[in-house]
Amino acid sequence: MSTYVVKGAAPLGAAPTDLVLEDGVLAEVGTGLSRAGAEVVDADGLVALPGLVDLHTHLREPGREDAETVETGTRAAAVGGFTAVHAMANTHPVADTAGVVEQVWRLGREAGHCDVFPVGAVTVGLEGQRLAELGAMADSAARVRVFSDDGRCVSDPVLMRRALEYVKAFDGVVAQHAQEPRLTEDAQMNEGELSGRLGLRGWPAVAEEAIIARDCLLAAHVGSRLHVCHVSTAGSVELVRWAKAKGWDVTAEVCPHHLLLTDELAATYDPIYKVNPPLRSAGDVEALREGLADGTIDVVATDHAPHPHEDKDCEWQAAAFGMLGLETALAIVQQTMVDTGLLDWAGVADRMSHTPSRIGRVSSHGRPLAVGEPAHLTLYDAAAPHTVDPTALASLSRNTPYAGRQLPGRVVATFLRGAPTVLDGKLTG
Amino acid sequence: MNRHLLSAGDLTRADAELVLETAGEMLSLADRPIKKLPALRGRTVVNLFFEDSTRTRISFEAAAKRLSADVINFSAKGSSLSKGESLKDTSLTLEAMGADAVVVRHWASGAPHLLANAGWSRSSVVNAGDGTHEHPTQALLDAFTMWRHLGVPGSHGLDGRKVAIVGDVLHSRVARSNALLLKTLGAEVTLVGPPTLLPVGVQSWDVATSYDLDSVLPGTDVVMMLRVQQERMNASFFPTVREYSRRYGLDGRRMATLQDHAIVMHPGPMIRGMEITADVADSQRSVIVEQVTNGVAVRMAVLYLLLGGSEPALATGLTTTGLTTTGLTTTGPTGGDA
């Protein structure tokens, strides 16, 4: 295995230093370092971050290989600076058995672009009727710790209570897609003045907030861990803040698109902007940024949701929900959080690497940039403005809402266990 | 005017008045033995209906035929569940056939917007009703009907006229388009219905709202009753049909509280006994049948103006070269008692 000497990178934006990556670990940190026969990476002016960890990725395999595969999705992850992703369970078949989660885990190992941690379904077939074999998935080779019916809400309060209780046996966490189903039947966009004008069925904030409030109370009642997926409203931030103030073990994530885009984009009727939960108001965006800055929201998660072209090239109402996120996440976080002064690079490392690893109980990722730690590393150029070109994405799908937008920076290199998956902004394999 | 008619909100006051004025000229055709103009000879108008609506389709068909256009009716039924041929492929097909205008009715809000802006086709797009969004030609024919009864001669506006739109505003594309257009024409609109059937955020529409029909009727010049769709009746928007009728239906007793000159409108199809009683629908105040007649004239005006040529040439072209040579005269308001 090659040794890499990274010259002049700024760890978490601090003073530039050299990093030696050897035998899969960070072997030495300091100035003027060299190794005989080592590959030298000029990282002058680049920020060094621990490899990013996504708690919320849709890799679509098995079942929708026309949208994404484990291979293409993990390539997209590496390009985005991620060294680990959590693959959501809403595949076909659903990842609700040890067999399916082990298949996804094995596909991730074979692809080798980043580590893949499968998320297990909470209920059989995501049907919300009875618990899936959570213990079997936890004990499998995939060692599942995050369970979610994402795409659907575990709306039955009894089932949610049981799931929260049951996962305590193996230190699992239930990641809830908070969406009250009856309040959101055929919902198309954020419910507000604009949905009324556009004649698109509204997805009210209360449908998210009511579930979050209930689940926080349930988690407290049974003494378990709750993770709230993709919070999108100011009210949700308030509820999570309240639950944390109570000392309850509640964590939450926000998606990059909810930190930047607003529901005004629905006026184009272009379904590239159709996502679940929907884009919200500017006030919600503001509250989400503040919540992420003050730690109320623990992590940024992409909800990377690839869809084939025809599922987005149609009427809004007929289009699929979801947008790509892996390859643009860090740049969006820079634009919305770092360049605005809300978060420093240490904060970014916390929200995009340390804390997602901790929530997912992934011990090998999200470690500090210190000697002896696994060499998962992301080198990022925060002064590399560029325009997003959908055709240049590593993902199999093209449904990025940022096409033609200028982003402030880009990932230059990603190292997984000391080996580069991306160098000079290009995939190595 | 724009190349497309997608939303009543896209019309400036000058645009809207031009349509009404042109519709007046078109209407005078109806009294002639030969109800046909050569204006769109050789042009192709496609009625593209993804949702059944016989009355809207035949109205557009009659309008296009009276302008001598070739008309193709294309029924592409399907829902979000059973998609059938995609909007894109249908659009590409029509483009390949050389459609000059596509009149589209669709179950999805925004479908005409997509058709006009997705780059699939170069045709003019006329929104003939999209989902729960808009139905701009219905608003134009409604405004035309109001103007014929309540307008001031010499103007095509409705300044200061009070219009109550009553019923299921939430799901009504007619109400949305009317609210936008009537505001442009200077009318004062009040949306009336149970709180469950008024859209969230309606406060920002720059119209008045009321939950109490009885308090609105004595002051209004126009009362427009909206249809209540069958599927609303089982979705808890209101308790029962009878209660809805009692609170928001227009019956003879309520009609008696209207001012003498006030008119009663309905975009059809009506549910007699639900939102409107038979005696009201058939009364002297009712202009519901007239709305249908005016619909053809207004749609003729829209097609003519969209396909007739470049913007400044339209108004002059119509009155100086087009219609006057065929001997048409303008039909103005007839006063408040027609």
C-alpha cells in the first residue's frame, strides 16, 4: 500500500501542516514531513477534514439500478468527500432482512469507493404493520444500528414505541421520516400562500412537527434514542431544541437543499425542485441554519435521492420526490454555513463527520485528525468557484437542483483508509 | 399579449380589455347567418384533453372552427396513477404535426406551464383548466358576461363592481383565475365559503373573504356560485350536503336579498339543489346560459389574438383590416337589465 504525504493542508481550517498517511492510518502530523518513496499531495490552501459521513443516502440497489447502483452512488459519495454512507432501506426488495442488508453491505465492500452502512427497515416492507427482524439485521455482517422506514413515516404510535424500545437491546436508533400521512395525502409542496396560488396540494409544517413532538415524547418515555430525518421547518427546530433542553436523547439532521432553496422554486412547476419534505419558506431556511449552527440540529445529511430522467421530465404531480445531494453537499454547507460565518470548519467536521458517525455507532469513521486514527481524509478547496454541470456528475442520475448554479468550492481529494478514492477532483478507480 | 395564455394573472389590464373588446366583435357574429371568419384559415388548433370536459372542448372547438382553423381533438386520458402516454411525448407528436396552438386541459396543476416552457414545442399554449390551478378563458368569459351586464359604455373595465365567488374556492381553478382577472379589471372580489374550502394564505390574494354568505349578498353586483365536487362530500370539508346547502347554497330566499341589477353566475356544470336551486338557476337574474354563448366568443378572441400576429398589429389589425372589411360592428355593454 502506498504511503501519502499531504503537504500544507489546513486541518479544520487551522494552520497548515503535513499529514502522513501510512498503512491505513494517520501516521504523523507536523511540518516538513517526508517519506522515502511516498506519493506527495500538494494541499497548499486546502482544508483537511475527517472523511465525511452521510447518515441518509439512497443507493437504489437492489431494484432501481436504472437510477443508481451501489457502485455509482458510492463513486458520487467519494467525489463529494464522503468516506462512509448509510444506505436507506427503501429498495426493492426492501432492506428488512439480514439477507438484503448483507447484500448491500457486501456490494459496498466490493465497490470500494466508500464504506456502506446499510440502514434496516423498521417495519416489514415499510408497510408500517409489524416490526422487521431488527435484531437479525443488527447481528448480521452489516451490523445495522440505524433503522428507518424513510420515505414513509412510522405513523402508528404503538409500533413506533415498540421500535424505540426494541432497538435499545443493541444500541440502535430509529431514524424517523416525520410525516403525518393523513395530513399529507397527495401533498405536493410546502403548504402556504404559494401552494394556494399554484393549485398544488399543500404539505403543512404541522404534519412534520406533530410527529416529531410525539416521537420525542415517546423516546423520552421509553428511554431510547430518536433520530429525526431531514427536519425542514422552523417549528421542528424549536421542538428538537425543546427535547434537548429536557435532556432527551434526540438528534436531528438537515439536508443541504433545505439550507439553501425555498418553496418559491415550485412556481416554475419544474419537478427538479420536488422533494420530500418539500422546500420551505425563507424563514424556515433561516431557522434551520441557526439550528445547525447552535447544535440543535446535529448533522447535515444529504438525502441523496437519484431518479431517472423520465421521472422528473413530466408534470409536477406525476414526478418523483427527491434530488441528488452527495456531490454538492459540502459546497452548499460552505455557502450557507461557513461563508455566512455561522459555522467554522471544525463545526463542519462535527456536523458532517464526527456526529453522524456517533449517531450511526460507526466507530471507525468520524475520528479526529490525530496520529493513529484511521486515515479517512477529505481535502477541500474553499476557493474554487465553479458551475454545476449535471452531465459531469458521478451519479447515474442527473436530478440535481443546482444545475447552472455557481458553488464556492470543491473536493480535491478523498482518502479512505489511507488510499485515495479521489485525487485532483477525479475518481481514482 | 404573450404568446401563451397560461394564467389570468399574466394579462395586463390592456390585454384583458383587448380580449373583451375583441370578444364583443366576435359575439356579433353569432347573430349572422354565416357564423364564420377566415382569420385563422390554414392554422391548426389542437384540443389536447387529459381530462374529460365536453363543454370546454366543444366551446374551444366551435371557437376555432368559426375562425376557419383546422381543429384536431386529442383525448389523452390518464391520471397520475395510470399515466398513459407522457405529456412530453404527446407534445412532441403535436409539434411534429405542426400545431399552431394547443388548447390543453390537464388534471395536473402547471401542466400547461410545462408545455409552454419545457422546450418541447413552439405552439401557443392556451390553458383550458389545469388541476386546481387556473382556467383563464373561463375567467375571461365571466368578466365579459359581467361587463355586458354591468360595464360602463366606453370602458372595458369593471371598476368598483362587487363580485362574490361562493363555494369550494380551495379546489376551484375558476375562482383562482377570476380573482386574478377581476382584480386586474378593477372589480372588488369577495371569496365566500366555509373555512375548510378557502385556501391557506388566501389573505395575501388581495381579495376579501367571508364565511357568511347572507351578509355578503345585499352588497354585491355579481354572485358566482361554484360547483362542489362529489369527492369533497366525503372528505370532511363540511358535515353534510344539506348543511352545506343551508349555509352556502343560493336559493330563492337568498336571491331576494340581492340588489335589483345583480346577476347570478355559475361556470357549470351545476348541481341543482346543492349549491344552487333550480328556481335561481332558471331565474331572470341567471346569466348561466349566456356564459356559454359568451364562452365561444371569448375563446375566439383569445385564439385570434394569440395566433393573429405580432402584438401591436393585433388591435389595429382586427378592427381596421380584419373584421371591418367583413362588416362587423362592436357590441358594447347593454346595461344592467339584460
